[in-house]
Amino acid sequence: MELQLHIKMTPGLYVKDPDQSELGRKIVSTGIRMIHEMGFEAFTFRKLANEINTTEASIYRYFENKHRLLTYIISWFWTWMEYQLVFYTNNVTDPKKKIETVLEILTFSVDDKFMSDYIDKDMLHHIIVAEGNKSYLTKHVEEDNEAKIFKPYKDLCHRMALIFQEYNPKYPYPHSLGSTLIETAHHQVYFQEHLPSLTDFGNEKGTKGLTHFLRSMTFNVLNNHKK
Amino acid sequence: MELQLHIKMTPGLYVKDPDQSELGRKIVSTGIRMIHEMGFEAFTFRKLANEINTTEASIYRYFENKHRLLTYIISWFWTWMEYQLVFYTNNVTDPKKKIETVLEILTFSVDDKFMSDYIDKDMLHHIIVAEGNKSYLTKHVEEDNEAKIFKPYKDLCHRMALIFQEYNPKYPYPHSLGSTLIETAHHQVYFQEHLPSLTDFGNEKGTKGLTHFLRSMTFNVLNNHKK
DNA sequence: TTGAATTGATAGTCTTACTATCATTTATAG
DNA sequence: CTATAAATGATAGTAAGACTATCAATTCAA
């Protein structure tokens, strides 16, 4: 079974909704590929325009600047993650099972049933790992935040927090645990790839070590917390 | 007691050692202030040159580009952290106590005895929190890594790992735990300040909640890990 | 006090990050 | 099927950023 996934993004993220036109979708899909290939710093609207045979001016009609495009892409990712979380934990009652599912989603070890025509999810995952932090590590976080730009991230974090609270209502830091797990899931992947001595996953491929690390951390914290 | 601190940085980080001249030190100290004030993206060598009444060309004689200056600053920070770790755990035998000290250093709740003439440590801390990741989240990580640019970070992480292993030799992820704690210590500070709903520290000021969160995580993981 | 190293002054190149204007194509409503 | 609006393309231009090169002035060190 595959489900067609259509994610409606908050208008604060774009000037004109890229989902409503061929050109808009091409900006996003090719943008993802190019940011993935050359990194966000080297990526420019001029290069993107050349690649898809349009002009810089046309791209600016969709996104104010490249940072907004990055944020759009990243927000799409968080929304998709939350969809997955809801879907895969829907009929699960055991909160332990729910947490395990969340961690599998975070480490990208679930192959999902949601399709999207023009978004390549593995590239997207790489972008989150390598560029994700850059969406909020700016001098304009506060304004961006007021424009609801980070809502998808926060929603995901909050949904995780609810599950943690269900598992152990006494644990006082469910949101911090959520954001830590999200960030750690991505940092450790980056480190494993580029700076392996910051991890203990050696030369193993895949996310087995990481998942085990995160699971151990999560359950030990939730099971044994004392004031 | 105050100890004069002099940190020798690896040559890969600069073109000409900024520590060896008045101008060099001014580039670093004013660089720190300006990056702190305006953020790394808006910071330029031209603005820095104007501020300290020198020229762009002169600054380029010390650092290849602004990213190298950032990395220099950040590496100085990691080296200083490691110094502190060594100093404050030196005659401690109880590994539990050592870990508590490490966490206090990481959360910046130790007021240190090391002086440095021209480096403002609170600004530095803010820079690490807001820009730290940007030193390695680039397309040239691999080359930078080969040039030993990240050695200070790795050394700190490894030293933490040794302490964790001392505390519980069976725990299989001491390095991942180290890098996670380092990153988390900074992310959570950033979130608390700018995106508080990703944390549970509410409107509290200070790092009490954060320290408690990290301590709970660390000890529960180390005490209870099972295969 | 002479020579070497450091800094300053000036200028120039190429790229990025936009903004503006007008022409052309495409979609759509009557 | 046409009128009209919306979307895109073409072109051009500006200001700033990220450098590199050259030569003169200054300072430092033997």
C-alpha cells in the first residue's frame, strides 16, 4: 500500500505556494538535489535557475531568498515526520512500543508508505542531517518563530513529549528529551559519516548502533528518573 | 587565584598566528564581539577592518576567510574547555564526582580561574551556542578534519569518554554520549532562549534545569545500560 | 643603521543577492 | 473563442561580499 501524501505548508514560508505550479515544484525538487550535492553555502538561485532553465527573478517570485527555501524544505520534513509518527503509532496502546516506533522513524529505519511525487526523501534526510540546524541558527529566529516557521518542528517535539509523559508521567523534561533525541539522531549520523571518532559506531554501516544508543538513553532516562 | 592561560593553536587554523601580534589579537577579540553582536552570516572582514582601523587585506594575512576565523575561535573554546576539565578533575578519584564536574563545565556553571587578556568568555560561549555547529557543517569537513582542525573538539570528547568508561567500563557508547552531551548542552541553551517550547525549563533563568536534565540523563544511561 | 617583516593604501575582479521593467506566454471565465 | 488576468521570461542594473595584487610606509630586530 502506498498513500499519496500532500502536505500543506504554512504561508509564512513562501511568497507564492510552490506546490501550486509546475515551476514551483521544480524549484523545490531541484533545490533539494542541488543543496544536497553542493551544500547550502555554495548553492545559489542563479545556479538553480540555470539548472531548470528559468530565471533568478522567477525563483524570487516563490521564495524571498535561499534561506527561506531551505526552511521550507526542512519544515516539509518535520511535517512528514509527524505524519509518520501519527500513522505508525495510531492503533498502538503500549507506550513502550510507541517510543520504539518514534525512534525508528527518527533514525530513518522505517520505510514509509507515503509517496510524494517530487520530493526525494533520502536526499531530504541528508539535508536535514547536514543543514537542519541552519534553519534556526540565525539572527532572525525570533521573527521567524513569530511567523510560525518552526511550528512543524515544535509539533513533532510536542507529540513526542506526550508519548514520553504517557510512559512516565513523573518525568519532568519530556520536551527537552524530545528535542535532544531529534537533534542527536541527526548529529550522530553526521558524525558517523564525517567525524567518526565522536561516536562509537566504528566502521559499521547503517543505523543499528545509533538506534540502540538512542533507545538505551530514552528508556533509562524515563525508567529511572529521580528528583 | 587566577592563572594566566595561553593556548597554542594548531597552525592549520590560521595563515599567520594571530596570537603573535597586537593586530592579530585585535582581529580575534573584536571578531568575537562582532560575530556575537551581528551573527556570523552578517559579519564580514570589511566591517571588522573598519572597526579596528585596518584593512581587509591585513586581515586576510591572518585568516584565509571568515569561516577560518570562526573555526579558530571555536577551537580555542574547546581547548579551553579541555584545560578546565583536566584542571578541575585532576585530584578527584571518584568518577561520579568527575562526571558532575564535567557537566558543570559544559553548562558554563563553573567560574573558571583561567584568565585570558583579550578573549571575552561569555561572548565566546554565546558564539558556541549560536554558531558552533557551523564550524563542521560544511562541504569541506573532510579536508578540515585532515588538517586537524577539529582535534580540540575530539580531544574533549575523548577525555569525557575516558571518564565515562572509568565510571562504567561496560557502557558501549562513551564517545557518542560525550558528543551528545556537548551538543545538547548548547542546543538546550539556545532553545531555552529562543524556542522555549522545545524545552521544559519554562521561564526560569540560568542553567539549573539544564544541568539537572543532563545529569539525570548521563547517570541513568551509565548506571542501567543493558545489552 | 640596514634589511626584513609587517602593515597600510589603493584598486580591481568576480560573484552573490537582490530589484525593476517590460514583453510574452498560458490559463480561465464569460 | 476571445478578452483579460496571471505567470513566466528576458534583460538589465545595483550594492555588497569575497577575495587578490601591488606598492609604499612603517616598525622591528640584528
